[in-house]
Amino acid sequence: MGRMKLAVSLAQAVRRQQRESTTEPQMRSLSPEDRMDEDLAGMSREQLIEEVKKLRRGIRAHRDSTGHELCWHHPALWGLLPERQDPLPVVPEWPEFIRGCVRYRQSLDEQAPSAPRSSESDGR
């Protein structure tokens, strides 16, 4: 979930909590996305703030990844979500996987042309 989508979901949850705390809860059918986030509706303002801070820490840790860390699977980031699942990624066959790595590296040249470059090994 991108940062903008996360912020929108949290804002919607806050509004929903405020609305439900002042009126009778209405029975409504929830979309699958709303069902995944319905835990937010029962959180206090303080709990929501803590949740946002936790998610921001996770996003920043991912954002601050550098070098070969950019290429790895990040289950700790997915672990910040309330649903306890760790879906296995679909892993492309080697030729397509390597093409994807090359495309990703090329996108860094385009999107971050002034970023420092390194010739360090990943050390694994």
C-alpha cells in the first residue's frame, strides 16, 4: 500500500470512528478493503496515532534501504499489517527475474541520476 493510499485509509478510519461514536452504528455491507481495516474503527485517537507512527517507522526503514537491500523480500514491512499472513511471492524464472533486476536498476538511473553509486558486493 502506497503512502498516499495508507494516509487516505487512516483518514477514512478516523472519520468513520468519529461518525460512529456520535451516531448509532449502522449495519452496512463492507467492501473487502474496509473489512481489512475495520480494526481501525475501534481504536482511540491515541491508538490511531501510535498505529500511524508504527507504520511510518516501517515505511521509513523500507525507504532508507540502500544498496543490495533494495532487492530483498521485506516480510518485516508486511508484518506491520494487522492481517497475519505472509503470502509467498510469485518468483519469476531466472531469465525474466534478471531482466526485471536490470529494468529496476535502469529505473534508478532515470529516477535518481544523482544518487551515489557503489561497487560493493552484497556480502552474501
